[in-house]
Amino acid sequence: MSSGSNIRVRRVYDPPEEDDGTRVLVDRLWPRGISKEHAAVDLWAKEVTPSKELRTWYHEDPGNRYDDFVDRYRTELGDPAHTEAVQELLALLRRGGAVTFVTAVKDVPTSQVPVLVEHLEHSLDHR
């Protein structure tokens, strides 16, 4: 999966590729069954992930809550608890070069990752 910017998205369980650039883990919890060496993560951006409360609420019924989850996570991304982490990722993206967000989620399209990518791309477009 890739986007219009230099952000790529891959599962952390897939082997790193030469053109991944900076690999950023965008999950709150470390992925099960994978060593730090195998994950080849350069930055763990757990502060930018959905709150524990939001994650728990969403996972109770993901099939029916995704749209509400997206709205709530977008709100969280704008709150002070996430601001510093968002700014850190924006600074990384502004430096140029490939950035690969890695995640352990099985269903990436209905996870926090596309919401985060969209938020960052929107922020970069409106600087």
C-alpha cells in the first residue's frame, strides 16, 4: 500500500525492503512474535496512535464502528496529547526520502493507519 506522498505502508511481519527508507512503527503495542532486529524499526511512534479507550471501543465492533472510529481518531490527532508526535512525523516527512509506516494490524485499510496517513498528508499540503 502506498499513498501520494513519500509515505509507504507495510506490515511489520514482512521483511524490510531496501527502498523502505525510515521505518516507523505506528502501533501502540509492540507486535507479537517479532524481534526488534527483524522489525528493523527506526522510530516507534506509539504516541500518535489512538488512545487505549478508543482502540478498545473500536475493537468491540469494528464492522460497524469504523466511520465513527475515523472521526474520533481525527479528533484525537488534533489534541495536545498527540501534537508533539504528529509534529515529529511531519518533520521526518519534510526532510524528504522514503518513510514506511509499519504495523501489525491484519486489516490495514480499516485501521488507524490510513487515517494517520491522510492526516499527515493534509497537514503537509496545508503548511
